[in-house]
Amino acid sequence: PCPVTIRFTPDGSGGYDVARTVPQWFDDSALGTEIAAGGLLPADTMSPAQALGFAFTMPGGGSTTAVHVDDNGRVVADPAATSSSSPIPGTMRLGPAVIAPYWTDLDSAGGSVRFHADPQAGFATITWRDVPQAGAANALTFQLRLESDGSFAFTYLDARDWQQPAGNYTNNVVVGCSGGNGVADPGASDFAVYPIASGGSSMVYQTWTATNAPQHVDLQAHLHLTRFGVIGGALEFELGGLTSVSAAAFLVLGLQDPGIEFTALLTGIPGLTGCVQHASPDLVTLMLLNGGTATGSFAIPASPSLVGLPLQAQTAAVAPGESLLGVVLSDALRVTIGG
């Protein structure tokens, strides 16, 4: 699916204005310092202090020139903080000030966590790349960007699949920030409905509670097949991860996978991948919007010659401000018509 950026901008009263923006991703693959791969950051541990080279204001107002990276998808400034693999809002409220682009039980040894700072440009990035959840086989890629004016942003290249180890359905996900130290909990936000004004609160978050496996964190557009199609029946789909600015969504079914890379066109970031057209537009139909989801279907003629026909399915959503062209592509599915 297309990359997604959620940006937190200080509101001048101790809180944040939160909105999605055109994706912002910094390629640090050849820069900075690897802090996790090869066992450098064991499971459930904090990294040594990573120098920013500039002063950054954490949620709650504290200033820091260095951060500690939790392999479980958090960043703190407090050198006494410990890692946590049990993401709950209460810990955000009572613990130290924290920024959590994707807080869950991660296994950083299975991927890469990289830190890069550019003091002259006034920003630093921490990138989790191909990091699976503990006990699972998924690979999550996301980035935190800290800026010298106190703003920060979460960018997700692939953070859809939220998996649980077999028999263990307690691995929640929390995304957001908190000044900690006993700050009042304002209640969860919905990062699909924006702009969000925190009203002066340093705690802004969304949580996904684990109940079964696998599930999806709806930070990116993701397509599901809800009804398997047979001749004389219908293929039915649900699109998740839409936002409040999504004006329309189209279901595209095709006989071919053209594999056309649109990421640079949609984001303006050369070399970035993710927005790929995987379905030739042989059939395009308007989907029915319903809040953060959309549904669509395709009636299959009762022709035996269609049995076994493979189709590519993908969606394109009209979402102004979420890409340069205001279009967001979902992931794609390969489906086969049954008899």
C-alpha cells in the first residue's frame, strides 16, 4: 500500500495538532547508526543514548538533546526508563514522556533499527525496518522523525499486518505520545478522523486491542476478500484504513498485474516504493463508503469457462492531502473464480 505520514505539531498550549500529510520518508539506509541488527539491541531493551545534536521538546515540555530507543517501537528521553512490551495507555500516562510510532512486542533482532541525526537540518530519524512482532512472521517498516521545533511525524511503509503468536492474543498496539508522569488520560483518538486537536493535552493516542489473530492496524489502506466468488455468485470486498477525507474509493479488477510503481509520483520521494499498481483496469467499480471502510462487489456470470480464472484486485481511494495527487492505493489481492 501507499506510505502514510501522521504529523504532530505543537499547538502552543502543551498539546498537539495531528493530521495526515503527504508522505515524508527519509532514506537513512546508508546513513547514521545501526542500533539493533546482529543482537546490538536485545529483545525488550533500551538503546544507549542517541545524540540528536539539537534540543528537542518531548511531550510534557521537557527538553532533551538525546533519546533512548525501545526496540518495541517507542522513544524516550529518560535514561532510567526501561523497555516495555505490554502496550497500554496506562503505562503511557504514568511512565516517562514517550513517543510511540508503533508500540507493540517487537523482535528487533529480526530486522533493523537505525538512528540518524542531521543537526544542521534540525531533524533526526529512527527507522524500524522489516522488524517482526515477537513470535510472528510479519515484517513492519516505519519511521519516527523528530524536528527541532518540537514537531514529530510517524511514517509507515508497511504496518498493516498485526499478528499474534499462536495462542497468545494479548499483544496490543498503541500509537501516539504522552507527557507521562501522571498526565490525565483524555481517551483514545482515531487517527483516521482528522485533524485532531488535543486541546492542550500532551497525551494523544490510538490503541488496538488484541482479540484474535491475524488482524490489521488500519493506518494504511488494506483490502480484504469477504466473499469467495463462484460462477453465478459474486466476489465481495471490504477496504479498510480509509480516513475522514476519503471522498471516493474504486475497486479495480484486472487480468494482469502491470506492476507500475507510482510512489515517486504520489509522494514526490525518488526511490521510495510502495504505491504499486497491481491490477490492470479491466473492470472499475465505485465502492460504497461507510466511515473508515468501503465495500464493493463483482457479479460473476454463470459461465463454466470462467472457473479457475485468476484476477488481480486492488483499490484506489480519492483522499486529498494524503498524496501529491490526492490518490491512495491499497495492497492487492490475487483471487481465483471457483465453480
